[in-house]
Amino acid sequence: MIMKGSYVALITPFHPDGSVNFEKLAELCEWHVQNGTDGIVALGTTGESSTMSHEEDDAVVRRVLDVVNGRIPVIAGTGSNCTETAIMKSKAAREMGADGILVITPYYNKANDKGMYHHFVDVADAVQIPTVLYNVPGRTGCALSPACVGELSKHKHIVALKEASGNMSYMAKIARYINDDFQILSGNDDIIVPMMSMGGSGVISVFANLCPQICHDMVHSYLDGDHEKARDMQIKYLDLINALFIEVNPIPIKEAMNMMGMGVGGYRLPLCEMEDSNREALRRQLAVLRG
């Protein structure tokens, strides 16, 4: 698998009682297929998998795969701070037919480089399907060192890194490991184009939940050599993108989708509704989509 383009970090829609809204999930998946999304990443941070059971995780992946039916790649978030649990979840995703897995750094444990390396290698060896590393230290309290990225990039089943530190200096240090078999995708919507200027091949995007075609066009404009258009799009939508992170993800993106009439429901505690002042700030930024 060559990870390239605009992958959506898919939200998980809920009913008012907090159960997964599988009908809406199917509707969203079909919408993404029809609106330029290059791949779907289910059960990432944006998908609220941290408050879902393993059985719910499996049911979500199964529904996404059924709806997509091979038309675009489906990547399942299967990470855990327990390596054995990550292996178990990854094997389940493989058996259901996922095209690849997204595996987060083992949060809370704060493993050293050796432990971090073996965590990812053991998962990748166990499933032998395309594996995407996920570096998001602002969430996990730990990070992949550049040296560890370099070693992991050599593994035949590790095909990409979702880099969500927001640190362009870090990106400069790991860009040297990009090759035909290892890609880096932005995990930050506000720096998609800057990341691509250093060799990134696309994004795993929160913004794409709301604007799949716009996100696709931005990424592919850059890939097709129209860097000016891509830059202009990044700047045009930057204030909206920033508003989507005015509170912790995925609160603002779900609020925005609901404001646009998409009916994706609420959250599971400890996440809850936005503060009124932030909701109004987000509402104002959505005007860019109406005009």
C-alpha cells in the first residue's frame, strides 16, 4: 500500500442514548466514497475509540468495510498501550478485511526507544498487513524519536507514519526516511501543505469529515504540482480548520457537522458539548463554506 492523498479520520456517530448510529455511519462512508476521500481511517482519536468496547470497535470496522466494499482503502485504528491488546485488535481487523491498521504510540507507559520499537514490530509481524505508525505526543505523553522512526521505516509491513506533533522541526528530521515503501502523512490539518513541502504524501484529516472534496483537492493540487493552488486553499480554510480545534477533538468537528445538518450526534463522557462562546466562534467560521 502506498499511502497518498486525503484520508479521513472518521468520526463515530452516536444516537441520543450514546449507542453507535450504524445507519449514519454507513451514510457517511458512502458520502466519503462519492466526494473524493482517498481512504477511511476508522477508530482513530476522532472516532472516540477510547470510550468504545472491543465489540463496538469490531462492529464499526465491519460496517465501514461492508459499505466501502473495496472502493477505497479502509484503515482500522487498533492501537493500545498494551502490545498484546494491540495485536489482538489488529488480528481482528485483518480477519474482517481491513486494508491496513493504524497503531498509536503506547500512551501512559512511556516506553524507551527499544520498547517502542518492539511494540510496533511485534504488531506488524503478527498481522503482516500494511501498518501505519501514529505519533501524537500531545495526546499520549510520549513520542517516537527520529531514530526509532528510521528503524521502523525499514520494516516491510510498516508503510507510513501519521505525524501529528505539529512540529515542523521534527518533520525535517524524519523526512529523510521517506521512500517508495514508507510515507509520512500530516496528522494536523493546519499544516498539510507545509508537511507536503517536506515530502509528505497527504493527510489523515479531521477537516475532511466536514469538507472531503476540499481536502482532497488541496492535497491533490500539491501532488499534481499546483503548489500555489494548494497553498491558497490551506490559507483560505485555515481559520475554519483552527476553529475545529478550539476545544479538544472531536468535539468541534461533531458540532460543526451537526450545525451543517449532518446529524452525527454527540459524545461519550468525559467528552461533552462545547462551551457556548466556542460554539459561536465555530459557527462564524463555517460561513466560509456558505459563501
